Amino acid sequence: MKKKIKIPIKVVQLGEEGTHIFCKAKVNGKKARVLIDTGASKTVLAKSFADKIKDLKKVAVDDNSTSGIGPEAVEATFAKLKKLQFKSLVIKKLVVGTIDVSHVKTMYDSLGIKPFDLILGGEVLERYDAVIDYRKELLIFNV
């Protein structure tokens, strides 16, 4: 039987735009605010947060463009995290994109919402058969 790791989430209203879901994690030991994005195929670090991580190892990938966070594709660099941690769930050596999300921060500022440091993408959610329980305000990883 799989172990369930339950992470508290916060569902935030974005005016008429709907909601965003946030939780907390640690990236290479540094506290991070995480946007849970079921529509994102890959996990991405905000460039401003990535720049603050001293031991972030940059890696090369074949295709360094990403789409979906803005009107057009954006250039991304990639890094391999030593570890991404949600309570007792530790994900080692995860390759993530790093992109400039300052345009999203501007929108968040106008709505009075604290910006995120990392977008948790579908590759992690799928790997751990994740479930979002809105009623109990939990992200549940099945490990």
C-alpha cells in the first residue's frame, strides 16, 4: 500500500480569473512558495529565486524554450536541483526550467498576492499520483 504525504495548500482567488493553489516546499534547503499548476508539463523555478540558490547546478537540454506562462514562448535555462522537499517526500536530481516570471509578479502585486518561487508541474504530480483535495485543503502525494 502506498504511503500518503499530505501537504497543506492555500487556494487563492484571482478576482474574475479563477484560483491559484499554493503550498510550501524546500528547494536545496531553501524555503519556497510553490504554485501548483496541473496544466504545466514541467516544474519551473522563478529566475529571481533561482539566482538566490548558491548550489544550483545548471544543465544543458536540447530544447530550451517553454510556453504557457505568457503569450509567447520564453527562453529558459535549466538546472538540476539537489533536492525538492515536501515534508518527508524528497525528490532528488529533478531537472527544472528557470524563467523570468516578473510579468506574473506584477499581476500578483496588483491583486495583493505574494509571488511564487517555483511552479510545480505535471511531471511531479503524475509521478506521485498526486491528488488535490480542495475541501480539506491538501495536496496528497502517493509514494
